[in-house]
Amino acid sequence: MVWLSVILAIIGFAIVGYTVWPAARLQPRWLAPAIMAGLIVLAGATYLAGGQPQAPGVPYQQAAAERRAANPADLSRDAQMERLRDILREDETDAVAWAQLGRMLARSERELEAINAFQRSLRLDLNARTLSDLGQTFMNLNDGRVTDEARAAFVEAQRLDPDMPEPSFFLGLGAFQSGDIDEAEAVWLDLIERLEDSDPYKILIAEQAFQLLSQPQVNAEAVEAAAASADFDPGTRIAAMVQRLEMRVESGEAGFADYLRLIRVRGMVGDDPGGMATLADARARFADRAGAMTILDLLYAALQSDEGQGE
């Protein structure tokens, strides 16, 4: 932009000349401002005619070209994200690039930016995977809670792709967090039953379902109050919990989660034979539930391994 440089130089010299040349002050007061205004207008017109206000500079273009030519796997995370932004600067309608950018931002714990990227992608392409990623990002932003926004994303993802395991799992987790253990159990067992044995999610979900469903159901306030008393005895409370669970099992009122709790609590107190006996009862009781049997088979293998190590 040679002409622009010349005009800017003239403006600079005019300002200096007006300041140091006494004769310039004898001219009409309006003349200098008028000349300056004209030069500024001329400079602006020259720039708009030949310049590119939105065009990146040459160094950026060179860096962008190098990023685009490189194997993404060889780039740092920041460089990979900048590469995706390069793509989006050229085409803001690339839904895949927006979704990929959202995933990278989420992994970098930049949840708010990730949510914006996912939403941009979804406005272009309503995709089950992106919806599931959006829901999980909402959860990460809220300490693992399945919020209303996360739940809505999972519901829509499940509608679009019923076979995707993550939305169902997290909807079950939402039910669990809200205190509806029976609903969570039903969702997870159905999901485990539907997954193929070769699907790696099957074992992961079965293990997570056990960890959650087997948590002892206790009143936190009552436990805190009891712990403050002088005669608090943890062993007595655990024994009472075991007795309540045993009574539910013997009466036939126990659900699948009750069996899991009893197995877990017996393991906590070192009663491995009692845990194995409860496991055998559960396998007989839920033999017709493939999802339940997957969890129980994992428990059996774990208990057998523990017994082998103890010998």
C-alpha cells in the first residue's frame, strides 16, 4: 500500500509544519483542519479500495498453511485447536470442525468455550454424538451433576441414536443422583443387556453400575449425629445394616441393588464366605436378567481372585 504510506507521511509532515512554521499560523483558522480532514478521508478511501481489513497478515497465513499441511497428531493440543479455528475462519458452516473444537476445548477444561462450539455445531447438524458430548460438558461444568441442560441433551441424543451407550448411562446416573435408585437400576441393566459382549462399554458400565448401586443407603444426618455421641460404634452400625439387608433378602423383598449392597458390606467387614453365599443367591434369583448376570459374573471373578490372593 505505497499510496497509503505516502498520504500518511504527508499528514505527519503537515502536522509538524503547522506546529513549527510561523507563517502557517497566518492562514485562516479553518484551512488547516480542512486540509487534514481531506487527507484523512483520502487515506481512508485509499485503504478501503486497496486494503483487506479482514485478511490475516502474511505471518499468520504462513503459520496456518504449516498447520494445515501437518499431521494433526504431530501438533500440540493448542496447535490442533488453532488448526480447527483456521478451518472455521475459512468456513463457519463446518459442523464437524466445530464439534472437534468443542471436544478439544472440553478436554482442556474450557467448558464454556466447548459448550459454545458444540452448540454452533448442533445448529448446523443435529448429531447424537455431539449432543452426548454437550451433555457431558454440562456435567463437567457442574461437578458431575446431571443438570437439566445435560439431561435434555442426553434425551435428544438417545432419541437420535438409541444404540449409543453414553446417553442411557448418564440418564440412569441422573435418576440415581435424584434418589430414584430403582429407575437407575432398570436403565443400567437394560443398557448392559443390550450391549454386545465385545463392546468395551459393557464391562465399564457394569463396573460403574455396581459401584453406584452397591453404595449403602444411609441417612447422612443421622450418621453425623451418631458419630458425635460418645458411645458411637461403627462396627455396631455396620452389623445393623447387614442384619437389615439379610432380612430383606430372606423375606424376598430385596431388589437387585439390595443384594449388591449386602455383598459389598460383607466384603467390607471381611466376611468373604458370606459375600460368596449372597452372590450365589443373587445368581439364582436374577438368572433370567442378562444385565444383572453380567455384573454378578464380574463380582464372582473378583471375589475368586481375592480368595486366590489370600491363599
